[in-house]
Amino acid sequence: MDVSRASSRGPRLLALLGALCFSLLLIGGGFGSASANAAGRASVATPASRDVPPQDRTSAPTQASSLAELLRGNPVYVTDQLPREIPRSSAPEFAKLAKRTGVPTYVLVLPDQGADPERLLAAVHDRLGRDGLYVLVDDMGVAGATAFGVRAPADDASTVALYELPYDAGPLLSFERFTDVIALGGKKAAERADTAREEHERAGDDVPEMHIDPVDRDNQSFVTGITLTGVPLLIVCVSPYARRWWRRRRGHPAASPASAAVVDREVPVEADRQGSAPRRPTPRRLEAAAAVLAAAAIALGATLVFDQKTSSAAPAPIASDLSSRVERVADGLRESGPIYSDPESPHPLDSAQTRELSDRIKKFDRGPVFVALVPQLTEDESEGEPELFLEAVRQKIGAKGERGVYVVADPLGGTIDVVTYDVRVDADLVGFDLSDAIRYGDDDDRSTDHQLGKRLDALMTLLDKAPRTDQPETSSLGMDDAADPVEENGLSPLFSGDFWPGLMVGAVVAGLAFGLVAALLGILGRAVPSLRRSRAAAAPPSADTSFQAPPDPSRDYLRRTARDELDALGREFDPDAAIRSSVRTRVWDCLDTATLLVDRDPDGHVDDDATPADLAAAVVLARAGRAALAGIDKPDKPCCALNPLHGPATGWRDALWAPEDQRLRTIPVCAECRVLVGVQPRLAYTLRLTIPGTGSGAGRGERVPYEEVSGPLSAARDGIPQLIRKVREYAGVQ
């Protein structure tokens, strides 16, 4: 070897080695920087094989590979195991929402898969080999989401879907909110997620629900019934009472009784047809109309406010949704052998366990055995009832499945249920007497497969060793069919159920409220001096006014007014005063005859058994005496023919005395009646005084025109002297 050449190669070799080391350092640094940057991106995940722990790579592949194959044909897969919550017919709606994200989106709608759905999504991505946004939706909403190779704020969108919606919003609305946030982009999505998280922390668990349950609907119906009767009854009871109470406390109304009569009394249709003035609303009519309007408003408002039709966000399933899983399991058992493992769920049996169980089933000589490794959920077509599920599967299998041992093992819950049909095995042995070790397993078991392989093997041992019965037995209890999901989620009509008891309670509440109002008004009338009922009689009339009195006074009104007028006349009349003897005699006669009518004891008080007609006559006489003292009543002056309670007449008017009259009559009237009759002569009879009936039976309480009642009151039309004479004859006094 040439030493000079060797010596010249040394520096070159060293330089080459130095450059190589420097390049390796650069590559290593660049790779580390890239790895750090990738790890810092929340929206882009690393390959799934790096996320799945070694212990999960042997337990997840079968389920993950099955789900990957399902997504390979369609990026949105909806399970057939949740028809009561998420029917398969809703798959187009999920697919439509998935397109709004703007990135390739793969959606799995499955039963609850446990606490770490991201591991399942990572395994599915590994098997499918396609980048995109992977979303897992369960019966509560978006359960997990991970982005592989694409930029999508999956975590922020999941946070918004979780915190912005109530827990009963439903999976479809949850996924819709999720896709809306994905479409916003990174920065806006993060801001919205922070806001949703803060509002949730501020509100805590006090989040209103979107739907009501049947108990809430019963409460709504009950409240509607109470208000529908309570409020109208309060209007028709409290309003008239309060109106009368106010009039009593404030004295007689300032308006004339005649004008009040036009308002308070009905105008017959015949008068209206004769060209009279249009009918005016009365307070009673207004109160009745208000009650009717209140009832209508309550009924309409209740239907608008309580407009919920369902108790759940679940769409109504169609017939194929409810039969899809049963048909799938039945086809699998009929075509692939006695063991069917649900591809959507974790596979608790490995290949060796499956072969061993299949061999033991073939050796069982008392009938066919069918094992279905399928979850049993309350949201499925059988409402989580294994016997109903197995019965449906048996019927779908056909003639081959009419008899045999049917087993369902839940890979999610870990339970095992057995139903026998016409096999020589003690029915109780696999029914009520089935050991908990086989049915439920070990409570302390923490394995993901629930030791189903071991427990199914123990079940076959139990069947092999079971005594052969003399006759085939069936362990099925013949359970009722599962509830119809549409009826189950539907709410009863608002006007049904507790609505009817509510109507009765509303009437009771209205009565109690009326009593309370009456008591409060009574206390108020006694406590406030200005509201105490005035016992003073009406002031004497003048030439242009008259006494005030309604055309249809009640018995209480007549009794109260008679007492007040007699007291007033007694105070105003002084027999020793310097007044003309004719006036003194007239006033004395009025006071004496009025007392004869209503105070026969005499004890200075109005008799309790005084009739309304006698009370009215006493009021007419007392007011005539007061008018005589005031100097406006003359012996030859008649009383107001329409209402003698108004006092002496001040003129004459042509008026229609009765509805059946065709001609006007000239009658004496008081000052105020003269004004009204002059304006509306054909309505004069509506102002005529009527007296409450005093009979018994059907006629009790009916009102009678004053000139038709028994007693001396009818003589008031002819004048006070005639009335005094009639009273004395009536009382048997000469």
C-alpha cells in the first residue's frame, strides 16, 4: 500500500464521517421537531396502532374489523339494536348532517361502548385505513370523536354538544350541534367550547329538560282543569259580589236608578223590532262574557303552552326498524350454525372457544341449541326482555327452530338467559333455578369478556347432566308483547286523564277563594272607616230629582232600605215642630202605616218575616213622608207609576207600559224617569218595579210586577192616600 495515498485518504474519511454525523443530527432534530408539532395539534391524531395499547390489539380487532367493513360500504352506519331510540330509518338524516363538516366523516351509531370510545375509533381507523373525522354516537348523543389526518376541532365540538344541550336532547340533535361546530373551524369552535363550558359550570346541573314525562303531562292536565273552572267561576261570583259590596259602602250610585235599569235589565226582542234603541250590555252579561272569554283563553293558551306531543326525542320507528335485528340474528343462526356473534359488539369468544362450544352443542342429543351473543338493551325491539327476543328469533328461524334450547348471552352486560321449547330438560333448571354463577357471573370479575366462554361451557355441562324428563317441557313464561314505541313515547292528550278531576278541584278552589275574598272585604269594610257601609237613608228629592232605587231590588235591599228610611223619617219628623197640621197628619199617617207593615211587634226593628211587597210599601210610605216634610209632595200627587220607590211623580209621559201593548199610555213619572221615557218611550216597561216572589216550589224566586203582587203595594199607583187606606185595611186597623 502507498503510504502517501493512505495518508491522503485519512482526512477525507474523517471529513466524510463528520458530514454523516452532522446529517444524522439534522435529520433527528427535524424529526423531533415535526413530532412535537404533530403532537401539539389537537385536531390531527397519530396512527391508530400507536394509540391502542398492546393488550387491546388482541381483544378489539374482531369488532373493529367488522365495523370497518360496515363503514367501507357506507361512511354512516346506524345500528339496528336501538330502534326505540335511534331507528335505522334515521340513517339518511345522520348522513345529511355528516356532509356539513367539510371533511371525510365516518359515523358509527352504536349502543354504549364503555368509557373509552376513542380506542374503538382508533382501531376502526386502523382497519379501514382511511383518514377523516371518526364519530361514535350512542343513545345519549356524541360519545366520542377523533380526527385522523384532517383538521377538525373534534374535542371542541364534542364539548359544545355535551354542554349546550340538555341530556334528553337526543342523539340526532347532539350530532347536529356537533357538525355545526365542526363547520365553524378551529378558533370559533374553541371560543364556543369555552363559552359552553363556562355556562355549564355556572348553571351546574340545573339545566331544563327538553321533554316532559307522563307525570308532567298529568300535572299539566290537572292545572288546566283547575284554571278552566276556577277562573270563570271566580269572575261570575267575585265580580258581582265586589260590585254590590262597593255600592253598599259608597252609598247609592250617583247615576239615576232609571238609567241603571236600562243597563241592568234585558230589553226584549219585540221592543227592538219595533224600532227601539239597540240592546245595551248589562254588568251581568259582561261578567258572563268575561267568564266565557277567560275559559276560551285558558283552553287555547293551555294548548299553545303545553304543546308537547312526545316524551322523548326518539323518532318513531317503522316496522322494519323493529324487525331488523331479529331477522339478522335468525338468518345468522339458520345459515352459519348454532352460534351467532353480533358483529357490532365486542366478541367475547375466541376461535378456540367457539369451536369447543359448537362441538358440545352438536353432541347434545335432546334437541337443537342456539346461542346468540347479542346485547339486551331497553332501547331494543324487545325492551331488553331476553325471553321476548328469543321467542321472536325462534319464530323467524322457522320449522327448524320450533323446539330446542335458546340461549342469549349479552357481550356488553355479561348476562346469560336460557329458554327451552319442548325439550326433555327440567324447565325450572334453566329458568328460575339457573345459578347466578351462570346467569350473572362473578361480581368480582373485571375481564372485558365477562368470562362468557367459561360460563357457556358450564351451561352446556348443566344441560348434559340434567335429568331427562318424561315429557318435553317449556320454560317460556309467555310474556306479553313489548310496548309499542310510538305509544310509549307519546303523551296523553292535554284534556284527558287528570284534567277531569282538575275541573272539580277548580270549582272547590273557586268556592274557597270566593269565601276568602268575602271575608277580606268584610274585614276591610269594618277596619277602614271610609268603607263602612252607610246606614243613612237617601237624601229627600227636589223638584228635579227623585229617590234612587233599582227596578229589581232584592229582598235584602228592601229590608235594609225600609229600616234606613223609617229611621230617617223618625229623625226628621218632630210632631212638636211648627209645621202645618195637614203636613203633620200626612207624615204621621205615613210613619204609622209603614210601621204597621214591617214592625208589628212593635220593637223598633223590621220584622224578619216581612214580605218583600210589604217592605216595598213601607219604603214608599216612608219616602212619601220625607217628601212631605221637604215640601215637594202633595196629597193629590201620585207616585211614580214605573217605580213607586222613586217617590212622588213630577210629570206625565206617554210610555209603553207592557211588551204586549201596541199603544202608548200616559202615566205619571218621577223627574228622572220622565227624562228617560221621553227619550225611549217604548222601553219604559223595562224600568217598571218588580218584586221578588215569596211562594214555594217552582215559583219561588220569580219576580212579579209590583202592581200584581198581593197586598197594598199596588195602590201606590193611585196615590199615597189610597195606599194608606189599603194598608190599614190590610192590617185590620180603622
